[in-house]
Amino acid sequence: MDIKVQSKSVLAALYSSEGSVLERHHFSQTICVLNTEGCNIFENVSKEDYGQLLDHIRDIILATDLSHHLRIMPKLEELSHRGYDGTKSEDRYLLLCLLMTSADLSDQTKSWNNTVYVAKLIYEEFFQQGDMEKSLGHNPVDSMDRERACVPHLQISFLDYIITPLYKVLNNLYPQCSSILDTIEKNRDNWKTILELVEKGDIKGNGSEIFNHNLIEILAQLQVKSTTEPKSVSLAPSVVQPLSSYSSSLKPDK
């Protein structure tokens, strides 16, 4: 259940009837901004066009709810195989959702340095939410429990079950995006290496405390070492459980 609903927050009281509490709040705030003097960038469009614009804004904001993305993923995959038809309203809608979600999760497509930095921020939000759930007498899922979460394992699962399928769809529609998949694969390899170091005991802790280690420097040292001693670092594949076994909510409340 959404932490906003569990905690009986004002936002939940206003927006929980239709789900996607924060996303609906974000849309409501967008409308408030547009109705502020000097802020309506659409003031010169027709009433009909204005209504359509608001519909599009609502749709793409709701698309940032990952549960919504998972529901339409089969349609996105089908679209990527048959090709985009701009004359079809559903294709236009699906493409907008795809692009919005791709932008929303783009931290996973950046360099290792950026990925680690953002992961630290995201998991701290996760763990703060888990702490709040514990204070309310609830048991948070493993991914939001700072004492039980295995961050490298969660990251690999997230990349395997959410990120890679998403950007494969994007790449099918826009082949020039192939380098994004290369970066995702490199980041996955890095997390796999970190996981192996945790399992061997070379890195202590795998929950919130894992970020007490300089993961960027650790990988840099390993890469230098592997250049001179290519067989000194084991990269045996690890068994990764489906992400659903950790959490049905994959990003923290924003």
C-alpha cells in the first residue's frame, strides 16, 4: 500500500480514490501553476486545444507511475515490433508514455559515477520510507528495509526486469539509441562485481551501509588490477531473483 495512504496524509485524502496519489497531486499542482498570473504558457491557444494539452499533460505525468508502465508494457513491446503509426491516437499516447518513462528512469543510463550517486539518493528515500512504515507498525518490503535490503542485488534485478526491457523497446523504435543499452550493460556488470565482493566479504554490508564504501573507487581499482592481472577478479554470474520478490513499488515517493 502507498505510504501516503498508510500514513493517512492530506495528499492521500485528496487523491487516493483513483490511485497514483503523488502523480495526481503533481498534475493538480501543474494546473495551479498554469492558472497563476503570468505562468500560463498556453494562454493563446484555443479552448479545445487547451483541453487536449491538459489531457496530454495528465497522461504523461501518470505515466511516471511505474505500476502504470508495467500495465502498458505489453502494448509498448507490440508497438515496437509492428512499428509506430502516427495517425493512430493510441500509438501517439503510447509513445508519449514511453518517452516520459524513459526520461524518468534515465539515471540508469548514465555513467557509473552518476548511477552510483543517484542510487545512493534513491535508496536513502527508500529506507526513510521503510523507517516510517516501521514507526507505523508495518513491515516494509525488503527493498525499503535498510537492514535487509541487498542493494547490488536489487539494482541488478531492476536493470534486468524494468530498465533493459524498457530501453530495448526504445531502441527498436529509435536504433540510434543503441549506445544506451551498452551503458546499461556496463552498469549491470559493475553491480554484479560489487555483489560478488559483498558475497565474498570484501565489502561489508549490503543495505544502506554499502554506500559508506567508495564504490566508484573500488571499481576503478579493480579495472586497473584486471589490466595487469586479468584472471585475478572473478566475474561468475550470480542468480538474480525477480524484482517482484523485493517490492511492488520500485521508486520512492517523490
